[in-house]
Amino acid sequence: MTVSRTICLGFLAVITVGTILLMLPISTSDGSWNNLVVALFTSTSAVCVTGLSVVDPGTYFSFWGQLFIALLVQIGGLGYMTTTTFLILLIGRRFDMRQKIAIQQALDRPGMQGSAQVIRSIIATTLIFEITGVFLLLPAFVPNYGWSQGLWLAIFHSVNSWNNAGFSLFKDNLIGYQTSGLVVFTVTTLIIFGGIGYQVILEMYLWLRDRFLKQKTALVLSLDFKVATSTTIILLIAGTIAFLCIEFRNTETFGKLDFGNQLLLAWFQSVTPRTAGFNTIDISKMTTAGLFITIALMFIGASPGGTGGGMKTTTLRVLTSCTKAILQGKEEVLLYDRKIAINLILKAVGVLVGSVATVVLATIIISLTEPKLDFIQILFEVVSAFATVGLSTGITASVSSAAKLILIITMYIGRVGVLLLMSAVLGDPRPSRIHYPEENLLVG
């Protein structure tokens, strides 16, 4: 069995186990057997760290059901291979070559050395951020819900924030805390660091450590770090400004609040599409322009190696750099004075084409099954599913079982990745030894 097929089947296995657990009577608040479609949709959404839901998790599921969702989100955020590898490390087994290759492909690493150490670093980073998030959220939840319930709310939302999932135990998601700076900045910080990638966080830590200890040999930041951080900062600032300018007159979202709280809402709305489905406003009440900007941010998504989905920030930068090179008449694609290899450019194009094709196909099918829904609502839901975001205009629960199945498949494709899934179906790609003659073609 190929490595890509192992990873894809691994996610399916986790989704299946999650579905069975969520169907048990102990998982529902009324103690009855759960509906298969609801259990399957919720399990897929959790493992794919999406957050789309056809029911209210806070009232529909019991504590055990909510715990299962949190565990599935944790496994999905870490990734099937990372979780499996960590369990192998716990029991003291050594990696064979196939496992090393699987880890390399799952984490998108250039080499296989130090895989065990990388896994330990990922687990440690996850625990540090999630535990910190719990302590920061306690003062917001405990006064209203008491220690036991407040602690569980803090744990659940911290896990979902770090793993870029959007499940919330509140009926209105986080709208009730839209003006709480503590909740907003805690959740958004966890989302940003969870989605920016473990390698970036590690480099940031090493760079700060060298600066603090005044090391003579300065750490040279990688191209991944520069591209991921700069693109993330640009998108966050641009998104905040865009939402503030578009929604500030909309009385259904921003209009009734003062400028300071409007800025807080705009910041949160800029962060959450990349790619966590928490919301502090009613998404269905946003303007069409606001919805379209959200769709664009969702489609771009987070950075490679993180817990988020989407096309990825690095893919965006490679494609925009290609466009820049063409407009400047250059034959090489450069990023921070580094030449981008042709295989990476081809991979970026493949990701874009595969992502667009998936979204278009899913949108067409759901449009045929749900002809009464607005196109913007369907497109929003599909992109949210594919980019594993979880934001919704409120139509997820009301669509037919066929539409729900399409969203389930879309979430799965978005989580495992278009290219990885194609490799699992068609077989791992092999370099061709045959070279054909070159010929010009009119393009554009």
C-alpha cells in the first residue's frame, strides 16, 4: 500500500470510529441512539477540523459526546500520522522506512532525519498553547458557569481554537463574547499560531532564544518562515481593514457598536476564516461583499504544517510571484532572493486547479439538489467545508442528506489534500525518464 493511500485510509478509519462513538446513546443529551447522518457529519467535521455542524453541539450532545468531538478534533488537528507516530513513541517502538516516509509526506518535510524529535516538539507545542489558552479563558467562563462547567468550556474552546476547528458549546457560537477582549485575543492568537505551522513556531522560538541569550551565531530564518509569516500578517491586516470598511454601516453586524468594538469584530472576522469557524457576528447578516471577502480568505487558508486547511499561504505566494515574474519579463520565480524550483511551481498550480475544481463541482451538485438556496450561500458553505473552516450562513442543518454527503466528501478532500488524495487513487507519482521536444503555445 502506498504512503498516500495509508494516510487517506487512516483518516477514514478515524472518521468511522468517531461516527460509531457519536452514535452511542451516551453521546446524546437525551440518551437515545444518534442519527447516522448527524454522527457521520459531526465526526467528519471534527476529524477534518472544520466545525460545520447540523446540530447544536452544546445541547444535542452530552458531556461524553462533546468529549469525543474534542478528541476527534485533537487527532484531526495533529494529523493521523502524527498521532500514530506519537503512540508508537509511547510504546517504545522504532520507525521502519515506510513510517519515516509517511511522516515526511504527512508533515511536508524535505527529509526523514529527526522525525521522532519533530513529533515530540509538535506534541509539546500543542500542549503548551492549549493549556495556556485554557488558563486565559477561565476568567471569562467561570464567573458565568461555575468552575466545573467553566473549566470544560475553556478546555473545549481552547482545543478547537488551536486546531482551527469551529465547534462551540454556545448556541450563538462566540457572539455573546464579541466585545470581550480576553476571549477575542485568546481565541485569535490560538487560531493564528495553530494555523501558521509548527516549523514556523519552532524557528520563532529558536530565533527569540538566540536573541535573548545573545548568541554569536544568529539563526538564519528559512524561506518557509519568511513567506508564511509575511503572508499571514498581510492577509490579517488587509482583512481587518476590508471588513471594517465594508461592514461598519451594517447595523446587523458592526453598525450598532462603537469604533473600538467594531475594530475588535473586524480583527476577529479577519482571523477566523483562516481557518477556524468561530464567529462573533451573525454570518448570514453580512453584506454580499463581506461574504465574498470571507470566501476568498477561507479559500486561501492557513500555512503548511499547521492545523488549518485551504489552498495555503505559501501556494498563494508562489502563484503571485509567478505572475510578478511574468509581468517583469523574468524567466525565474524569486522569493526573498531565492529561486523557486519548477517542481514547487507545478505543485502550486496543481493545488490551485484541484482546489478550484473541487469547489466548482461541489457547488454545482449542491445547487442542483438545493435549487431554492442562493448561490452565494451554497458557495460559502462549500468553500467553508473544503478549506476546513466551519463558518456557515446557517443553511447546513436545513439542506438535504445528499447535500450533507457532498459537504462530508468536500471536508475530507480539503483535509487530506487534493494532491495527496489523487496520489492515493492514482498511485504515488514517479518521475518520467522520457523527455519530449519543446514547442510554443499561445497562452492568455
